[in-house]
Amino acid sequence: MTIALGIETSCDETAVALVGSDRRILAQSILSQIAEHRPYGGVVPEIAARNHLIHLRPLLEKTLQQAQLSLDQIDVIAATAGPGLIGGLIVGLTMAKSIALAKSKPLIALNHLEGHALTARLTDAVEFPYILLLVSGGHCQLLLVKAVGDYQCLGTTLDDALGEAFDKVAKMLGLGFPGGPAVEAAAKQSTLRAQQGGKIQSFPLPRPMWGRPDPNFSFSGLKTAVYQQASSLGPVGSQLPLAAVQDLAASFQAAAIDCIIDRVDCALKRIKQQKITLKGLVAAGGVASNQFLRQKLQALCGQYHLPCIIPPPALCTDNAAMIAWAGLEWFKKGRQDGLDTLPRPRWPLDPNFTVSYS
Ligand code: KG4
Ligand code: ZN
């Protein structure tokens, strides 16, 4: 068995994992910096980098101890090299390079998005090709995953990422940080009230890009519409009536996810026209931990008789097991990166893609 060490420091999670080529996660540790960033209502890059620097080494030692392994027993060192916040990327990649140099081990400097893209092969051994819906704080894309390293972008967001829209709506509604889980929890309260026969308010919101022939997304208009509806409840930033906030969160979540389902449907139709036989639809990235989205994607896949594979929530949000696994996938193909590899704050999965829409 080959064992990879994975290091993830591209945003506000410091994460280390040890994964075997038999798809077993031998140990993993994640340190969330939510408390440090909460007072600012978002991730502060400088604070993130400093925290990675403080916590990465103890976290590495703890993870090795958990698995009862030493660095000498690791076969490959994988770290996120981009895209992400440059300070954090430097910390994680430099740690990986140092270990690779000191222990004469191969280094693999990975694309973070590739980690998300290949997680379903770690959890469910899904085969190629599959459609990937990648929905995180910085990305909202549909990709055709043909092989390790072969990703064809089918569509992307023209403005905000879906996670970013959830985060901004949460901020408007005073639901706190991080916004995605807070919006989902508030929306759940609204649904519960409805199920118990209580009164709920339904806010009319637009579905941007609905029915368009290219599977692109847009969320800025929806976000503005939520702002307008929130303003009708009282000054945004002040404490708004709780029940109305929960109902507005539910209306936003329903609208955003309607858009996602329509765009995924558009991509699936296109793939069908091209007579490509898919092995499944995979969702990944932080927003893929949203239960409402998971249910809707399952239902859509049912219509296409297509397996719907969504890793457990803890492997949808940022983690190092996905980095270790992507490292193993590449190691099998003989890849090894030089110690002079630089971190890349921007790094698209499909460099040939330029967005076009009609
Ligand atoms: O993949 P991820 O952990 O980090 C990035 O690479 O961006 O995704 C974080 C994003 C944040 O915008 C967060 O609010 C969103 O995922 N998110 C959610 C949920 N959990 C996390 N959005 C909606 N519902 C959730 N349950
Ligand atoms: Zn991510």
C-alpha cells in the first residue's frame, strides 16, 4: 500500500491527513479558524496565514501520532499549491517541500479544486467520466471529469460563487459567519414552522440564467433581490424579525438551488446530446454539504437514471484527505513536482475554457 501525506492551507482551514492507496483515511486533523475570522465577518488573509504557521506543525505531529506512523513511512507528500490565499499556500507548500527534501520523498503540488474533483473516487471509487458540480466559496462550475488531470469546464459563474452568495445573504440577514450553514439552519426553521401548520412568508425572488442554453450561473441579481426584500423588513444591518429572516433565508435557498438544478439539467442534456456515457453526477465543495441541495440533486439524477455521488459533508468542505488522495492518483501516474514549484493564487482546472453565453 502507498501512503500519502496531504496538507491543505489554501483558505481558513489548517488540515493534515494520511491516506492509503486502498482508499482508507488513516488519520486526519482539521483546525478551523472560524473563531479568529468571525469578528471580521469573513476570512482575513493575513490572520489565516499566521494561524496556518502556528498550527500546521503540531497538527502534523498529532496526525502522524494518530496513525502511529513516522514520516519515514510516508511514500508521497502532497500539498495544495493553489488556487487560494497566497500566505496560506506558502505556509503549506513550504512545509511539504521541507519534508520532501529532508526525507527524500516525492512532492506533488496540487490544485485544490482537483482535490474536490477527485474526492468521490476516494469515498465511492466512481469511475470516469463523470459530471462534477463544484460549488464552494470561491468557485461555481460544472466540469466533465474525463481522467485524472483531464477536466473540461462546461460552465461557470459570471459573477459570484454560490458559497459567496450564501455568505453575503447570511451577512445581510444578520445570520453570522460562516454563512452557508447559517442560511441552511435558518431555512430549516422556516420549513419546520410550515410543517407544523405555522404561517410562513414566501418572498418572490428571481432565478437568474434560468433556461439559458449554456450551463453558466449568475447569483449577483439574486443577491440584490434578497437585499431589497430584507430592506423591506427594516434597515439591513439592524436586527430584523426572526421569523421573516428565516422565511427569506428559505426563499433564497430555494431560488439559488432551483438555479443550480436547472443549470445541471442543462449540462446533462448537453452531455446526452454528445452521446457521452456518464458514470455519475458528483457534487463537491463546501456548498455540497447543504442537505437541501443534496436532496434536489438526488431527485434530478433519478430522472436521468444516473448515480448521484456526493461525499459526506466533512469531505465536501475543505480537508486534507482530498489532497492526499489526489496526490495518490497523480503518484500512480508517475508525477513528481520540483522543489522550485511556486504557489499559484489563481489556477483554473480547465485553462482552455473561456466563458461564452447566449
Ligand atoms: O470548499 P469550501 O470549504 O472552501 C472553499 O474552497 O471555498 O467552501 C466554503 C463555502 C462557504 O461559502 C460556505 O458558506 C459554504 O461553502 N457552505 C455552505 C454550507 N456549508 C458550507 N453553503 C450552503 N450550505 C451549507 N450547509
Ligand atoms: Zn474548497
